[in-house]
Amino acid sequence: GAGVSQSPSNKVTEKGKDVELRCDPISGHTALYWYRQSLGQGLEFLIYFQGNSAPDKSGLPSDRFSAERTGGSVSTLTIQRTQQEDSAVYLCASSPGWGGRETQYFGPGTRLLVL
Amino acid sequence: LAKTTQPISMDSYEGQEVNITCSHNNIATNDYITWYQQFPSQGPRFIIQGYKTKVTNEVASLFIPADRKSSTLSLPRVSLSDTAVYYCLGGGNQGGKLIFGQGTELSVKP
């Protein structure tokens, strides 16, 4: 079956512009996660959803970042007034449920470059 | 504060066994330990998962001591295609955040 897909695959934007990153999880997966990976760095957890609800938003780097999920499926990560330090790969993952035993299935990521 | 740590890098040669150890000092009772592999320009992918003692699948083994504060990923007879970054995830619910280790960059040489 289809895996996790993300769009766009690459995004170049100018400082100060808003960007929207999209994630399509595996059908039926109730949990969805967003991570950020800066060049040569590890995985920085941003936010997760159980269904359409995000219980904890404290992982988002600043109030310029927001995320939503509708219909228990597609999720959008929005970055307002982008800064150069926002340049990174943004990874989305989904899992059948939430919990320490769930395997996460990752998408290929969106590479964001802020000029 | 929950912290997951692992070596930044390791070198090996083809055919050798590679062991990568991760410490997860604040793992919760109901948390599992999961390892992921990441190739350049790809998202991480699942390798193996365990709760305690030893788990083995077709690609790796995972050793977890009784206190579960660490785990060791064992890759038998590595090949050049095993060159990747390996991430440890010790716990699935730490205040709502998932804390991956910083990743171990494994370089396999001929």
C-alpha cells in the first residue's frame, strides 16, 4: 500500500514569507508526527496528533509554527514569517496508534530553504 | 529531564559485527525501545523494537539489560549498504514528546 507522502518535496522561499507543508499519512493511521532535521543534525520532535487533536504543542520552536490535522488524515505544518534558521528537512510520520510500541512510518520529507 | 544518548559516529569494515549502544536514562515502565535507520535524503525506517532481554529479526539483534536504561543494536556482518545513520528511540511518551537519540553515523568501509 501507499506510504506516507509529503509535499512539496522541496521548497525555496524568501525570508518573511509564509509556507505550508503537507503530510498525507498511511490510511487508517490515527497518530501523526512532525519532526525537523537540520543539516547534519538529529530528529527534533515538533508535535504529534492523536486523531485531530494535538495534546502538546510545546515542541513547536516558536509561535510562528502551527499545525493542524483535519478528518483524522491530512496534516499541514505552517510556518509564518519564515527565518533563515527555519531551513531544514521537515519529516512527517504516522503510526497505527499512539504509544511506546507503535512503529512510525516516515515520509521522505520536505526540504525547506529560506533565503 | 529525559535524555537519550548514543555515539555520534562509528567506523567498521565489511563483514564485521557492529554494536551501537544507546542510553535512555528515563525510560518509562510501559515504553519500548525502537531503532531506526536513515539513508541520505530519505526518512528514517524501522529496524527493530524490544522491551527487555533480546530480540532478533532478519536484519539485527537488540539487547536490553534488566534495568532497561540502555540498549545495544547489533548488526551482524555489515556490508557497505549498511552505511547510514542509526537512531534510538527510548520511550514513546515523555511528556508528550518523543526523544530520539542524536543518531550514530555508521561508516562501513571495504
